[in-house]
Amino acid sequence: MAYKIWLFLWYFVLASFCGWVAEVGYIGMVYRKFKNPGMLNGPYCPQYGLMIALPWAALTALHWQTSFVATLFFCLISSFLVEFTFAWLLRKTTHIRLRDYSKFKWNIKGYVSVPVATVRGVCFSFIVVFIVPVLTSLLHYVNRTVGWVILYAVLGIMLLDIIITSITVQRLNHQFKRLSELGDRVREARNALGNAVTGGAIGAAEAIDDLDLQKKLQEAQKTADENYTALLNKSNFLKRRFMSASPDMTNEQYEKELKAYRITTEDRKKRSAERWKRNRYEYEATFENPEDRPFAFGMNFTKLFWIFFIGCLAGFVLEECWAFFIAHQIELRVGLVYGPFQPIYGGGAAIITLCLYKLYKQDDIVIFVASGIIGAAFEYLCSWGQEMLFGTVSWDYSGTPFNIDGRTNLMFALIWGTLGLIWIKEIYPAMSRMIEKIPKRPGAILTILLVAFMLFDGLISCAALTRANERAEGIPATSSFQMFLDKHLDDNYLALVYPNMQKVNEDGTKSEPLKDTVKNT
């Protein structure tokens, strides 16, 4: 039973993510731009997850997995029911429709379109018949403990996302309600002013001088307009993302307010785009003709990979300097078995760049704090991932003040913050221009070669660490590849490239560093 729940949750998570990818791909092909679809903020669409996982669960319970007719039937039912239930609940609780199928033929109260749901159900039936069995085979190789940790993390994030989105929707409705009330006040003020001027409410010049009614009405109208505009512009990232991801959304109670909010949001986007264009002109050159753009222009995969690659090399230099000047040691400190690379520095540089390169004009303290948090979180995840996958850690800060599980600490968060500030403010702009000076064709060829090499280096490093664990457990080599690893990437070689790596025991304690363990044996 537990194994079936495990599979059900994995199918739900994977289908939710793949459905999100499919939505993003469709939007990219049709509209030529990236947009995060759906209500939630993360990369998942739970509706698709349920449309795959529920039919599989029903077929498994009835032992009808081999019947394509039964699979098609349950996929069609799931496609209809999931979309109808979700749309009905959303309308009843928030008076919002994300999609309105009223204009489609054969729709059910506008909640679901029969042809659309049928096509979707047919597609899902092929997925359940041909792809799910392959996933079942692959999931046999996933460590159960690691798998449950991943599932709990993803489902927890998804639940938190649902709560945040629900709060965002409720706040939007509350904002629309206040806009409606304030809009009535604006109209009342305008009507009162119009009646005062044109309807003869002010009968004499003396009355105007004494009461100054017209001026008071004008001030009332101005105040009401200003309050309405301020409330209309009251927004945050979550509200804007939700509205952007739901362009067809309608609200039965506050349709006028929703329309006004959309117009204001679009105006804000235009102003932001114009401001960003002016900023980018100062930060990087701009080109009207795409053919004139240099190699790796702007922010893209090629630029990020070169930042990662250069960051790996710079990290190696920093680690060697730290070992020599701070630890007073001469030892090799790398993250991969071949080459002078430290992927944690390269990954940190790429992530900080991707997250913060638009904030280069912000205050230094904002960039410093953001870089420190991102760098420390990335360092923690790398250490945790290494322990989960290989049962080892390459650094241990347990004896330092303000550490978190020995994986990171306050001092290194401050170092990450300092490096990120210097990087965003000074180094990245110059490095971006330097990368763009690489000739296009040689640069493209060199990028492909370096990507292939770094992937190979990462995979062979993972294989070497896995084989090291097998050797420690006394498992003999049974293939030529394992023999190659035992001969060329043995414990002595790993002690040279990973001198400070420690094995984590079952009780949570850590063994001696690898260099000492090999030396003693």
C-alpha cells in the first residue's frame, strides 16, 4: 500500500511539472515569450497531476492496467471531473473564472468544454499506457528515503504556494470591493459637482463667496480620484503575476474593477519596460538589428554557462588562496575529478547573476543581503544534496558560530554577500562585455565543447564517488567501467582531489577527512 502511495505521489508531482512545461512551451510557440501559466507561482499545474494520477490509481485498484479501453474511459472521466470541479469550486468560493468556455460548443455551464476535455483525455490515456510503465521502472532505482524527502519538500512547497495564492486572490477581491465602493464615491462627487455648476444649485455670487461650494466639491472630487488611483495602483509581485498568468480571468462581482486593474497593470508594465530599456542601455549595449548582436548577447543560457565556467575557475583560485593564506596548507581543492573547477562557486555566480542582475541600481545593502541569502542557501543545498546522494560532505562548519547544520554559517553568508555585491556592481558588467567580444562561430563551437566536457566531468565525478562507497562496503567491480574507476579514480586519487571530504555515518557522526583515512590505511 505504501509503495502505491509512493508511486501515486510521484506521478502527481511529475505530471504537474510536465503539464506546466507543456503550457509554457505552448505559450512560447504561440506568443513567442515566456509566461508562468496557471494560478500557482511555482513550476507545476496540479490539475494535470490529478488527471494522470487519478486514472492510474483507479486502474491499479481494479487491476485493469492492461486495458486501453478502461484507461481511455478513466482518463476522459478524470479530464472532465478535475477541470469541472476546480472551476466550480473557484467560482463558488471567489466568484472568479480562470477560463470561460461559454462561447465554445458543447460546454457545461462554461466550466468545461467537451471537445477540449476529450482531446486532453485521449492524450492522457496514451501517457498512462506507454509512459507511466517506464516511469514505474525508473522509480525502482530511486532511493526510498531520498525520494520521500523530495516528495515531502515538493508537496510542502506546493501546499504553501496554494495557501499564498488563496490569500492573494482574497486580497484581490477585497481590493476590488474597495475599488467598487470608492468608485461610487468618485461618481457621486462628480455628479454633485456637475449639479452644482449646471443645475443651478449655486444661485448667486454671494452664495459662492460665502460657502465656496464649488471649490469644496472640486476638492472632494480630486481627493476621491486620488484615493481611487492610489488603491488601483496598490499591487505586489504576487498579484501582478496572478493577473498576468490569468489573462482570460473574469470576476462576476467586480468585472469593471478587474478591467481597470488590468489597464493599470499594463500601463505599469509599459513604464517598467521603458525604464528597463533605458537602464540596460547604460548597462549593456543595445542593437536594433538582431543580426548585429554579439555572441551571448543579453541574459541567456550561453551567457550563464560562461559565467558558471569562469566562476568555477575563480572558485578554484579562491579556495587555493584560502588554503594557503588562511589555513596555511598546500592542497588541491576542486569539486570535480578532472580540471581546476569548483562548481559551487560557478553555480553560485550563475544563480546570483540570474536573480540579481536586474537590481544593479539598487542600494548596496539590498544586493549584499540578497547575495548573502542566495549564496548561503545554495551552499546549504549543495551540502545536503551531496550527503543525500553519496553519504559524504566536503565541508563541515559545525564548530563555527551561527552555523546551520554545519552546512553553512553566518561568516560565509557575509562572504557570499560581499562577493555578490562586488560581482553585480563591478565584475559582471565588464565580464558580460568581455564574453560578448568572443567571435560568434568559434564561441558557439567552444561553448558546445565546454558544456559537453563539464557534463562528462560531473557525471564521471558522481560515478567515482558512488564507486568509492561501493568499495568501502566491499562490493567488487563487475563491469569494465567499474574497473576503470577502481584503477584510475581510486581512493588515493580521490583523497588528492577531495582531501577534506568526510563520510556521514548512520548515527550522524562524520568520519575523518578522506586524506587522513587513506593515509592511515
